[in-house]
Amino acid sequence: MANFRQIVLRHVWPLNRKFWSMRKFTALMSTARVLAAGAMLMASSNAMAANLVQNGSFESNSGVGQIGSVTSLSNWTVGAATDGTTIPFDFVLDANADSTGFDSSTGTIRIWGPNTPIGVSNFSYSNPNPHNVGPVANGWGTIPNGNYVFGADAAYANAPISQTINGLQAGHQYDLTFSYAGAQFTDAQGPNQEGWHVTLDSDVNQNTGGISSGDLANASEGFTGWHTFSYTFTASTTSETLTFLANGGPSGLPPFALLDNVVISEHTTPPPPSTVPEPSTIVLVGSSLFLIGAARSLRKKN
């Protein structure tokens, strides 16, 4: 309110022909436009839905590698492997997964990509790479959001990751969206499939993918490219558990499913009913309208 009062005293109160020049008129209109733009931005920011998922792009971690033996991942819990393996084959990786790779409990893993080195194996027990194949221009290298993604082998030591989602309102609609893709370790060749099974208690129980099995078809030494999953649900309670489990096959190739940019936000299409503007927004709108009116009055006088 102090800024608004100063603007009025400085620009509006001393109205007279001698003081108000065209330069002052232009400056006044510029101030009004800035205030109006600020009001619009503030209103837009207030209306923007917040992401209820913590670390949804997996940026908070202690580096690339196998979760539990090499690195850690904040906000997410890794469950037990579905095949009883002691250490789940769940990973944090970055855009260098095809070149420098990411470490596991059995050695360094790489995926096929444009920077895959020739004759370098994933694992210490299969060196050198029996395929002796080098770079593959399959499109790997771009990450949807941030610098890291989550990856899981769908056919070996496959383990779910989960997170408790708080702040839901029972009866309200929400949008669940995320990016997903499929890749392949460099110690294997052959077509494979990757996808995800996602649940949110009883509200969400969905598989990704565009083919009959529910997974993405991936060529030998391939990368599927990034796809977007979107699903609207109605919350049953205020707190629910979000879980992801990799889908895919066949075993041994292996099917390596990737995940990034997980978002749960309140459904806004169609837009929600209008609400009462916040006081700060009212001040900006009011001051901008006042200055525009004063400027128009001045223009008529001049």
C-alpha cells in the first residue's frame, strides 16, 4: 500500500498542464502496464497447481548407480525384489549412461546409445563385450526434466519404488503424469519391451505403453524415445501410496524401463471456479487501473 500511495502522490496529485508533458504521460502508462502485468503473473502463480510428488524427477540423490549398494535416492522407498534377489536392480542414471555408464554391485553398466564405446562390457564377468558393437544412433541422450532418471530391470531383481503422497483432498480430481522410456544394456541384443505398472492405493491401477502387452516395443540395441503417461483420478483419502513397478521382457536381454518427471497436481481442466483474489493482487490491479485512468484524463487535457 505504501508503494501505491507514493505513486499517487508523485504522479497523480500534482496534475497541471505545465508539469505533465508527453514524456511523463509515457512513463505513467509504462508504470501502469508493469503493475498490470505483475497482477496477472501473481494471479497466474496463485492458480498454478503444485506438484504433490517429492523428488519426482529424481534429482535428489547421491550420484548415479544401483540404489542401495552404490547410491541413494531421496523421498522414494525401494521395495523388495519380486524374484527374491537380495539387492534390487533399481538405478539412478544420467545422460552419460551410454558412455561412462553407472555402477552396480556386479560392475559398470552401460546402455546402447550414440556414445557406447566399442568392445566395452557392462559387467566384470562378461568382459570384453561379446558383441563388440560400438555406438548406436538410437536417440538416447535427452532427459525430460533435470539431469537424472530412474531405471529398473523388469526381468531381474525387479523391485518397486514408492512414496506416500500427502495433501490430497477426498473427492477432488487430480492428474498423474510422468515420462517413461525403454532401453537395453550393452551385454545383450534382441528386441524387447518396457513399461510401468503404476498404482495409487485403490484410485490408480494402470499400465503404460501402446501395444497389446501394455509395454513399449524396443528394437535390439534400441531406445524407445520418451513417452508421456497421463491419468485423471479422484482421490479417496488425504494420503495415499504411489508405487511404480517396471514391466517388460524377455528375461536376459534385458528390458530396462526408465522413468522421469512424475507429477501429481490438482485437475484444472476445465478451470476451477473463480476464487476471491488475494489482497496483494487486488492492490496491483487497483493501482494499475487508477494510473491508466489518470493517464487517459491527462491525455485529454493535453
